[in-house]
Amino acid sequence: MDEHPADCACPGPTRRGFLADGGMGFVGLALGAMLHRDGLARADPVHGWGPPDGKPHFPPRAKRVIWLMMRGGVSHLESFDPKPELTKHAGKTIGESPHNEAVFGSRYLKNVREQVANNIIDKTKGKIYPTQIGFQKGGQSGIEVSDWWPHVRGCVDDLAVVRSMYTTDNNHGAQMEFFTGRHLLDGCFPTIGSWVHYGLGALSDDLPQFISMGPPLEYQCMGATDANYLGPENAGVMLKVDPADPLPFARPGVPLGTTEGAMKADLLGRLNRLSALEYPSDPALRARIKSYELAFRMQTAVPEVLRFADEGEATRRLYGLDNDVTRPFGQQMLAARRLAERGVRFIQVFHGEGAAGAWDAHSGLKANHTSLCAQVDKPIAGLLVDLKARGMLDDTVVVWATEFGRTPCAQGADGRDHHNYGFSIWMAGGGIKGGVVHGATDELGFHAVEHRHYVTDVHATVLHLLGLDSHRLEIPGRKRLEVEHGTPIRAILA
């Protein structure tokens, strides 16, 4: 006999309701933060905690971030940290130079968690390798920048160069460490772009809040777009900058006209809303409706962003679109500016193909860096100049970074090995003081010795400029280490 006949007004769930709720419940958990910003979910009644409301914690200096990541490890010794002692003592081991104690007697020497054996610390083998390019002073500030970066040197009065960065990973997992603040051996964690996405409301209804361009990180968690426990709605969206094919993942199998596409989206919306009548309290369904609507709007918005023909000839030349060498990265830089204009909150751009990244110059450093700098120097300077001319640099933070530097000693005949003990980055715009150098490495560029900064200090600086306090972004059950929060680099704030 049926225990619950069909006409029984039972208080329990129906079989269809149970299956639907169970199937969508996991998605609902992942999308909770986004729903909170829309007022669709409630705070934890026990802990009094709720996800961010999309508003900054204090008045921000900046609205958005453009993060440029050179994959593989740019040599700080041939870019933003000139070291004449390298040439003076070239060919000697560090032990034979006057700097033996500064390097091998340093308490920072053990500041590494090795994934691979680090042979560069062998006193008997490492020969000091001379600087491979000249340096010149730039701007009114007179900051020295190498001749491989002449266009960026022309913008140096807008830069805050930090010469005292370090990471604890001596292999290319340091790329992920720079974005999450945690060593790859610790596991996977949310990236800085995802934290910004999580903490702040969207500036645009037509584009994602977090976009990534260029060759992604490979085989490391889900790459530097990973939101991990913040949920997939806070992950970055990969965008291929190809004006001829701007949104391949959103293109229907059978081409649809504008009217047909709108009709399809409208029908899908109606069907979802009919389901919403049956499940009025289902947050996952509401979130899915929003994602469909965003995907439809992106089919118009993204091709418009990549319509570079709308730009004047002078602007296209500024980014190097008129040159085969600079065009690929120049298109990404121009796309970054156009995305920023249209309300994307966090834009990250990678340069350097390959599992390790193209800047990984274990051999042929001079040829490697000569080629790669020529690809990116003019487009990066073009971005800075263009943002400034449009008044956007005032509220856009630009970060130029790489996972680590290169060793003062030679690897093989003409390369440099990985070097996480001290290297350089720079920041500009959005409340950053221009024309300053902060921190220093020792005389050989080995250890960061003055105003040392772990990578999350850059995170903290970015979040501070956006009006966010990372300690207020804590999630119950996900205790973060203090090192993950970092400390804003106040010396470079305007």
C-alpha cells in the first residue's frame, strides 16, 4: 500500500523537489557570495557573518587593476636593479668576491622551500655573470632602467619601482605563489583577482568583473584565475584577444542572427523564470538566470571591446599595432584599456608561452631578453601613456610583476638560474607615488636586504587602494595565515 497517496497534503518535499534541490544545492553554495551582493541570501544567524556587500570598506583611491605578469622570471639585474659589482667581479665565484659574507652569511639564505635542488648556492661552481645590457637614468626622477626597456623608462616618473621582493618558491610554482600568497606545496588557494571579485561589486553589467588574457599558467591548480573556496563565480574568465574571433566559446554551433539570438535568450529566460515560480527560494536558479543573461550580453560587448579599428591611427601606433613584433602584446594592452573603460574590475595579462614561461633564460639570456623585451616594452609604455592621457591612470592600479628574478651567477655559459631571494616589480597609478624606488638588494642583487616585501604585500597594497581590508574578507571555516594578508607598502602610496 502507498504510504503517501497522491492526494495527501504531506508537509515533506516532493520527489521532484528533493532531486532538484539536491542537484542545485552544491551550485548554490558556490554562488552564495554573488547572491549576497544582490540581497538574495542571508547572513549566518549563528556567527553573524555574511559575504561582502560589494562596497569598499573605506574610501578607495582606485577602481580597477591591470596586472601584467611576465612568465618565467625576468632578470632584475638587466631591467630595474643595476648592479655594477657584477661586471667588476665577473668570472669570480661569490666566495672569491668581497661579497661572500653578505650572500652566504645572510639569515635570508634559508628563506626557501625547494621544489628542485638549487645549485646556485654552491660556492665552488657559481661564477658571477656580468650585466648584459646598459642602464640609463630616466625622467626627472633619474631612476635607472635598462636599455632593454627604453619606452617604459620614458614613463619612469609614474612608476614606483620595488627592488626588494622575494618569494619562497625557487621553481615556477612561484607564479601561483605570487597570485595566491601561498607556496604551491601548500595546495590551491584563491587568487588576488578572485579576492577583488569577491570583495567588490561589478562596475559593468555586460562584462565579467575578472578577465585574464595571454598564455595561462599550466598544471597549477586551476591557474591564476582560480577562486578555489570562494566559488567559481569569483573565478576569472579567459579571453583570447583575436578581433577576428573574439568569443569562440559563446558562438552558437549554427550561426544566429541578432533577432534569433535575442529570441533564444528570451525563451531561455522565460523557462528559467517559470522554474523560479516553482522554486522561489532557490538561489542557484536565480544565479543561473543571471549568468545566462551576462553570457548573452557578452556576445555583443566582447566583440565591441576588440574592435580596434574604432581607435585612431595614433593610438594603434602607440600600442605598437603597426609592427609585427609588438602587435600581439599591443593588442592585449589595448584590450586591457578598453576593458577597463567598460567596467572590468580586475584585468590580468600574461606574457611568455610555455610551461615555465618564455622569460626562463637558463641559457642565451641576452638573446632571450632582447627579443622578449622588444615584444612588450612599447605596448606597456603605450598603456601607461594612454591611461594617463585619458585621466584613467588616476584610478587604475597597474602592476608589472614576474615570479622571481635571475641569479647573479651564470648558469652554463650564458644564462641565469631562478632567483627567489630578491627581485624587482613596479606599480603605477591609482594612488601610487610615481618616480620613486623602494627597497634594495645587496651589492650583487642576491638578497632583498632593505624594506623586504613578500608577494602578499603587493596584494595588500592593491586591496588598500581599492578600499578593501583583507581581514574583513575572512570566511568561516577558512582561516587564513597572516602572511596571506600582507601589509600595504605605504612608502609608495601617494
